[in-house]
Amino acid sequence: MLASLLAFAGTSQAAPAQHRDTALVLTVQYSDVEDNAFKATVLTCERGDNHPRRALACATLASAAADLRAMRSDDRACTFIYAPVEVRMFGFWRGEPVDQVHTYPNSCVMLAHTGAVFDF
């Protein structure tokens, strides 16, 4: 499955300038506290991609210039349970290469910072 995601990330159809050449592979690796689950999807910001919250994920990325460090918390209350979650985003955002990895202390904190981007 990951191989097909990687192959897809390398192909991009012509699109409006707003979404030009966007093909991001998004992955989430949960810790052993959360059964070591691994999830992945492709986000193109076009109809028909695999991301269930495509429009909101693309708006969130646009507001942070596709920089995970620039994404601010929505101030939801999260527990202090340490169950690290590693997210990775690689591919192309509006024609620019992206390869970022960030670890959050738990899935609640991850969702508070990234919103719909890794909510799949």
C-alpha cells in the first residue's frame, strides 16, 4: 500500500493555480500505547483524493504554508498521557517539495495542532 502511495505522490495532474502540483503522502504512526497503528493517505486538494476531510485539511495547510511547526493549537483540553504520535508529510505542496516529520505527545495534542490534516 505504501509503495502505491509513493508512486501516486510522484504523479500530479494539471490543476488550478490554487492547488497546483499538490500531492502529499500523510502518515501517522501511533505508539505502542495505541497499538502501534500506522495510517497513511494521499492529499491532492482535488476531488477524488483519499483524504476524508480534504477541503479543511488543505485550508489548514494553506494557513500555515504547509509548515507543521507553524500550526497552532486550537486550545482543546488534552490529557497529559504520554503516548507519542509521529506524523510525516512528504511530497509536493503547490509545486514545492515538502518532507517534514513531527512527534506529538499524544493523539489529542496532534489533532489540536494539525486539525483535519492528519485526521483520517
